[in-house]
Amino acid sequence: MKRLLVVAFLIFSGLFANAQVFDGVVKDAKTNLPLPYVNVGIIGKAVGTVTDSLGRYKINLAGHDADTLRLSMIGYIAQTYKVAGFINGNKQIIALQPSVTELKEVKVTNKKWKEVVLGNTSQSENTNAGFDANRLGHEIGTIIKIKKSPSYLKRFNAHITDPPLYPVKLRLNFYTLKKGMPDQLMQNQNIFVDVLPGQKDIHVNLEPYNIFAENNFFVSLEWIENSKGHGLMFSAYLSLFGSGAIISRETSQADWEKEGIAGVAFNILAEYKR
């Protein structure tokens, strides 16, 4: 009899756990079209994902009833829910409202602009860092120090040490800093990066996005689409005293963490007024 009760308990527990795996869709509230690559996750926890090209996502919310779920994407007003209420409300379709972002005015003068490379330009094949697995929402980056304010960001560059066998889709993000950690996004548009099989270098033209940095900032790459590959590694360098250590988060909405003494070799071609 006890054995039957144990088996029944295990079956019930399995059914309950499955019930906590939530399937949903995120749409644009105005157009009713699905929103791809929306960040969905529990704030401060390594539980999160990214919607696919059709706005669909799947997330395991078991054991997180008291936590807060957040859905966010550039250009839309983020939404937050207590997990228990989210599940009970059966919110399978979430509509995000577009946000209105005012571009910061930049005064143009007749002063000459000087080009400069910010960050680390290593193309080492022996020291590397990056995505060790295919985890949606996994984000990795480094702090970039500017020479002079404001600095106009023109191009992002990175060297791949082990070219992928399958296509990989990433998102390039720029953040302000607060107490040495990423804070607010600096751009008002998604910057998607498609890495093709065999590709060795990433170069992204930033001029269409009109990004100016007034202070040191953080730049990252985020894994946003499932791939047959198992990761993607970039050139890295040893950072003395950990001052340029990698900063990453495991998935969407998770906390940022510093990792070891290695820095990932991301760099930016920028301009500033002489």
C-alpha cells in the first residue's frame, strides 16, 4: 500500500511540475502581430528565456509563486506579474504596448572629430571566452572606457575563435553603468547580429542607431535564437586584478555577475570632438 502511495505521489508531483511549465505568446498591442525575441524571465533568478520568431515561449515557473516575472523588449513598455497570479490568470497571450522614446539631442559643431578604438582588440586563438552552451537570454560582455565625452559609437568588432557550424542569432546591447554594473539600455532599437557558419569576425555598423556615450558603458552580446550549435567563443585576454573581468547573466532578467579574471575582447570604433 505504501509503495502505491509513493508511486501515486510521484505521478502527481510530475503532473504538477508539468503544469508549471508555462507556454505563452507575446504580441504587439497595436498590431496584434507576434513579437520575436522578447525577454521573459524571473527577476533576479536564472530562470528565463526569449520568445521565438513567432512570439512563442516556454518557461518553467515551478517553485517561483512568490517571485516576479518580467517581459521586456526595446521599444515596448515592460510588464511584470507575480508568478502565482500569472499562472492562475492563465495569461497565455501577453500584449506589450509600444513605448515612445525621445532621441537625445546632440549638438553638431564645426570642430573636427577624432576616431579612436575603445576596448580590447585581441584576436587570440588560445585565450577565449563566450557562450559555452545554447541558452536563450544568456548575455556576456565587458565595460568599455571612453576617451572623451560625448563619444559617437560607429562600429562594434569581435573575433570568433571557433567558427560555428550552424547559424547563430545574437542581439547587441549597450548599457549605462551603475556601481560598476550594467544598468539602463542606451539604444532605442534592437541590434541583431547574424553569425553564419564558418564566420570568424563580427563587425556591426552602429551609425544607423545614433548611439552616443557620455560616460564609460557596457557592451554585450545576447543569445536570442535556438541553434544546433553548442556555444560560441570569442578572443579574450587576461585582465590584471580583474578590472576588465567578464560580466554576464545566465538568462533574461537574471542578475549580472562578474566572472574570473579574463576579459572578452570586444571593441568599438568611436569618434569624439577634438
